[in-house]
Amino acid sequence: MSLSLVLRGAVRCNAANLVKSARITPLKAYSTIVANAQRQTLKPLALTKMVAPVVREISVSAPRMASAESSHTAMWTLERLVSVGLLAIIPAAFIAPSQILDALLAISVVIHAHWGVEAMVVDYMRPSVVGNILPKVAHIALIVLSVATLGGLFYFIQNDVGLANGIKRFWAIKGKDAEEKKQS
């Protein structure tokens, strides 16, 4: 009975802690300790005093890579608000086209696409994989592309028919095949 208690308690022990607490050399194996315990008929309490329990520490602190000043929760919430806002802005821009709704649509779509592509750049262009320069170049190119796209959309809204009306006209274009079928 005492041997089974000793073995049950010993199984729960970490080998490294066993070596430290028993003050034995690493060459002395665990089986040697158990064999000695059987020969000396140690009580289970004596063996458990000799063996330190396994202590596992669980870290509840933030990862070191995250900056302490920024709030990623606020950014995630903002991204979700823009995504939900697109569900209202897109139909509104097509139902009642105006420069204000077109501008809201352009800003929302460009920032939504920018955040999506930025997430891909951050995920797949890690400096440990592609070096330190390529992620920076890709991020700068993304910013330039996003600003140019937003500028082009604003130009189209201000100097042409607007974003929603332009999309409606594009959808209204029929190909040559559709016209031939209509005429015959």
C-alpha cells in the first residue's frame, strides 16, 4: 500500500524538480530513487518531503510584442463599425445618390480595403521571413495606393456623375451580343 502511494506521488513529480530537491546528480535516475525508497521502506510522507511538487506558472500579462500605449480592442471595434456601416451606406448611396453619400461610400470602402490588405501585409510579410525592408516597402506602397484610390474616387465624385451613378451606368452597359439578340 505504501509503495503504491509513493509511486503515485512520484509520478506527479517533475524530474527536474526531483533532481533539485533530492540533491542528486543528474546521472542518478528516477528508478534509483524509487528502488532506494523500496529498500529503505520510506513512508510516503518522507518521499513527498524529498520531492518538490510541480508548479506551473500561467502568465496573464500581455505579450511583450504588443505595445502598451495602443489599444487593439478599440481598433478592432472601429473595423467592425465600419463593416456594419457599409451595410447601410451602400444601399443608401444607390437609393438616394448624393455627393455626401458618395464620399461616405468612398471613404468606407477604401478604409475597409486598406485594413484588409494591411492585415495580409502584416501576416504574410513578416520580417523574420522576408527581411526588414520588404514589409516596410509593402506598407508604404499600400498607403500610397489607398491615398491615390481615395483621391481618384473623390475626383470622380466631384467632377463626374458620382460614384453610385457611375456604377449604375456601368451596370447598364450591354454588350454587342445582348443588342444582337434584342434586334433579332
